Amino acid sequence: MTFLENLVSDKQLNGLRRKRSQIYIFDKFEPELQAKREGEGWEFDKALKSYIRMKKVKPLDEQFEDEVWSLFASLGFQYMNSNRHFKIQYGPEGTGTTKQIDVFAVDEETILFIECKCAQSGKKGDFKKEIESISGIRSGLFAEARKHFPNRKVKYILATKNYEVPNNDRVRMKELEIQHFDEYAIRYFTELTKHLGECARFQLLGNLFQGQKINAMENKIPAIEGKMGGYTYYSFSIEPEKLLKIAYVLHRNEANSDLMPTYQRIIKKSRLKEIQKFVNGGGFFPNSLIISIDNNGKKPQFDLSSLQVDTSISRIGILHLPQLYRSAYIIDGQHRLYGYADSKYVGTNSIPVVAFINIAKEKQVELFMEINENQKSVSKNLQNTLNADLLWTSDDWNERRRALRLNIAQRLGEVQSSPLFERIIIGENETSSSCCITIDTIEKALKSTKFLSRYTKGNIIVENGTYDKGDNDATRNILMPFIIQCFNYFKYNIPEEWEKGDNAKGVLAINNSVHALIRVFNDIVNHLITLKKINPKSDSPNDVANEVEYYLAPLVNFFNTITEEDRKEIRTNYGSGGKTKVWRLFEKIIAEAREDFQPEGLAQWIRDNTKQYNVASLQIIHDLEQVIKQDFAIRLEKKYGAKWLTAGLPPKVYKQANNIMGKLNYDNSVNGVNKTVNIWDCVTIGNCKDIAIFGPNWTELFEATYTKPNQLRLPGGKTAKTEWISKLATIASNNSANYSISEEEYLFLKTLHEWLIE
């Protein structure tokens, strides 16, 4: 007897899948046993002719095992174990050395062994014995399976649920080529299967066997070699089932078990179904898929045909595709390819393809944008998605950090444990009062912090990040939990304000505040590092966040007692300058309550943004405008006489002032105001610069008086020497009720006053 007798396939497999996908065990009993069975945990389900059917929730370990089994059945594996008592021999025949296998799955190219481990709740795992056991018997198991299913790749998977797998166990599994799937990875592939159907199996196999050869794959294909945009490309037709084996859409990395939303942004399930229906009805797509073939930096083998066209730069021949999993990245045409996956023509139709070779990941994004530019605008969010994906392993380490910032921004909106879950606008999500925070806001806030390292163009480190462990995955694993706990502090302490989002004048879970809070988290971390209270790279994220919360408490008090004026101040500061203002405001609130907290630049910002210089500056501006305009008028009239306005003013200035004069005089007349405005009244202080440098005015009238004493030898001539007038005009025009004149601007105005008036 061999293990083959305990395998199921086809209809048997589908029937068993329906049974194992349920969380209940069903059984029938005599009616008189109902009370006894209820005491044993059974529930009544329905009455039969002579029996009653009862049900009981499966034990958690059995539920998890069935969940994993059902996943691989849904992925389209041809043969699977029929029950939980499936065993395979791993020692010499007759020795009786067998191993019970929880899930056993076989398709035409692979064999998978899956061992399931499930705990009742979060538990620290120690899988040293299991890993050593798997390592010792694996070769025997693989050899026995290959006797009956030859020429297949084999993989052993350890699937865990509710376990915290130690890092040393993860490293050991990687060294021994044992794949680890936690419950999040299982959930990810389950959702992916619902989304992509059986062709999700190709994504799974690509993840398990990336870079490994696909056995018995026919890889020779007629093609045309050409040149375009400085790149060599190959044009050919291929059956979808062949391309599906080597194709992939996302550059899947470790610890990214929640990438399902990213697939949903790039591939729409509704479109897949439409395309499958279209194809099965005899439809076809004449336009080419665009792919990038990863050939490990090598030129592909291309056997030239004996017949060529001498006058053509294109050549015909036989292209040898790489026989490797995950070697063809789909730049454009994902829906056409995956729409074929479950169609009846997947092996009998051919689709046109244009294949570039070894294109850099950054160029793949650029090419995607260019292809889609004239079809449908590529959203900023999709650009961010692709950049987070493709730049993850960029040769430019600053680009890698950009990918990490984008990835964190997206995950904060996609991971259910995040307080910003479904609050960030991702992909095709519509903006709402609760979902109102942009990925850009978070990415730019993170870029403004010292969390991540910065590098020169040559990848030489210039600033060490406080959370940067030199690797994107390792850095994210400590930075993201810290950020989540910090935001949770506000969510749990100010729940009503948090839930408002952008509704009802909400001021907490909106772009300005989220940007400011991330920067404040950074300020506090830097302060605590200076005090030698934390080490973010070695301390747990929770411990660091707990230390930070002491400094966040004043902000919680502020939001709990916020005034309408403060609400308006936070909500109506727009652009990058507005976000900076909100960030400094939050710093100021903390500093007032925690005297030891004085982040760099805050004191200067307070001096520049509390309007303490506004009153004095307003008077100086008024005095300067009066003196300068009066002096300009006297000098111009003295030189040009009665026609001084037309002769001394540039035509553009005269026309502008004349138009303003006409409007003001008209309004005065309509409103019964007995006042006549003249052209000179409508000349601004900014216009005075244009007048000063017009024609011979500068050298003949103004240079001696209006060149600042310390700028007599300033290069740049009259334009440079009158730049101070432009600066004065800018300050004067910004002197609104909400504008705060900075200390530097006040000192500048004071210098002018001393020079021109005092």
C-alpha cells in the first residue's frame, strides 16, 4: 500500500474542499442522545428521518489545518491528501518509518509538504526541534514523493498561527530552505486566490521557487529582435499558460503578507471576469503585452534565422526565454494575461508580447507611466504603489528609503492594527470625511524626520537614521509599530476628536495634524536619545513609545480643550508652509508644559510667528512708503516737468496705476464718496523699483541716494542694488492680519528706517 491511495483529485477533491472549508464538524445521532451531546459541546442543526444532525465547532488547530488545506485546494493543485491522518514513508522500505503530513499538494510541476502549528492565542514559539526533525527526514520524504511524481520541484512549508516565531528560527528555516508562512501569509494567499482565481498559484510558486528552473518548460519561441529608445526588445506571440508560469506583477519581499490591497489596486477582479467572458466568447486583444525579462544581467540566447532582410535593422530568429519562476515582470497588460488564466483558450490562443531585457526597476515604473499617459491618467497613489514596490531593492539607497517611506504610508492605511486603517486615501479609494489623509502627507513627514538614514549619490552615509537598521524590512519592523502606538495614544485618549476626521471641523486625523504629529514623534525621540533614555534600534517599539507618551500628554490636553480659533488655525494653514506651522505649534504646546523639551529652531520660530514685531513693523512700512514715494515724485517732476508721470514711469507701471485709478474713482462716484484719486496714489512701493531702473532714472536720479551704503560695489548693477525695494514690497504686501513678521524681517525694516529716515 502506498500513500497514493490516500490522495484525492478532481470531483473528490472539490467535494472534500467544501467540507473542510466549514468551521463545523457535522454528525448524526439518535434523538434521545441530543441532551448528552449538547453537554459535550454539540449544537442541534436539523432533524432527519430517524436521526438528528448536530454540529460542533472544530478545534482551533483543526480549523487552521483545514484553512491551509482549503487554500491549496483552491489554488488548483491536482492531488491532495484525503484526511488528517495522511502519512508518507521517509526511511528504507519495511522499516515503518513514516511521517504524518498535515497538507500534501501536487500539481504538474511541484510537490508541497505543509506542516501546521497552531496555538490558542499569541504565544512565543520555539521550533528548534521541529526544524531539526524536518531537516533530518526531508530528503527521504522528497525521494518517496518523487518516485510517484517524478521531475517535480519539492518544498517543505511550516505554517504557523498565533505564534511569535523567534528570529533565530526564521534564519535557520531560511538556511535550510524551509518556507515559513504565518497566518497573515495564509490569509494573503487566500484573498489573492479569491481575487485572481487559480492563477494565484503561479504567484505562490514564483514566491516559493523564485529564480529556480521550471522543469519541462518549452522556452524556444519565434521572435523579432529590434531597437527602441536605446533598448533591445523582442516581439513574439506566446500561449498565456506559458507566460503565466514565469510572470509576476509585484516584487514580493519578505514580511509583506498584507500586499493584497496592492494587487487590488493594480488588478481589478471585475475586469478579469469581463476579459475571461470576452475571451471565452471568441474575443481577442491584438495589442501587445509589455514585459521586462530578468535574465540575470545576461543577453538572452537568440538563434538567428538563415533568412534575414539585409536592409532592416530588425532581425528574426528563435528566442530562448528563461525557464525560471518570476522572471517576467508584467509592465502593462496584467488584465489581459490573468483574464486568460481560467479561460478555455489559455493553452490554445497566443497573445502578442513586446519583451525588454533586464530593464532597471526605476525604468519599469517610468515605462508604465509613459504607456498609460495617453490612455488614462496614472493616479499619484498608483505611482506611489509602484515606486514602493519597484524601488525597494534599488541600487540607490536613498531611493530604497523612499520606497520604505511610501510602503509605511500605505501600510498604515491597510493594516487593521493601525489606527489609520482605512483613513488613508489609497488606490481607487474615494475621499471621505474619515478617509482623508494622503500618502504624500505621510511620506513627506517621514522624509522630514531623522528616522531613516541619508546617503550621497554614491551610497555613502551622511546621516545615520535613529531607526535605520540598514535594511528596509528590519527598519520597518521597528519603526512602523512605534508610529502605530504613538497614533493609538491619541486615538484612545481623544476618541471623539479622532473619529471626526475631516468632518465637523475635525483637527486631529487630518493631513496637517498627521504630518505635524509624525514630526513631533521624531523631535521627542531625538530629545530622549540626547537624554540617553532610549535606543530605538535595540529597545522594543512599545518601550520607546511609552517614553514618548509623557511628552505627548500636553497635546492630548490641548485637543481636549481646543478653542474654535485654534481649530481654524490648524485647518486653514495650507501647503507645506501650513503643515510646518502646525508642527511648530504642537512643539510649542509641548515645550510650554515640558521645560526640558526645546527642539532646534523652535525658539526662533516663536519669535518669528507670534506677531510681536507686527505693530512696530507696520509703522516703519508706513513711514518708508510715505518718504520714498514723496521723494520719488519730487525727483521725477524736477527732471521731467509737467509730463513726469508719462515720461518718468515705465509704460506698464503707468497703465496699471491708471487702471486702478479709474476703478477707484468710478467706485467713489457710484458710492457718493467725495474723493478723487490720482495716478501717483495708485503706484505701489514695488513699482518704485521699476521706476528707479527705468531708462536713465537710476544713474541720473536715484543711484546716489538709494544705493545702500554697504552695497556700493555690489555686482549686478541697478537691478541688484534695488533688490531691497522688492523685499520691502513683499513684506508690505504680506502684512495681513494673519501674517507674522519675522525677527529677520523686522531687523531689515529697522535698518532701512535708520538709513532713509533717521
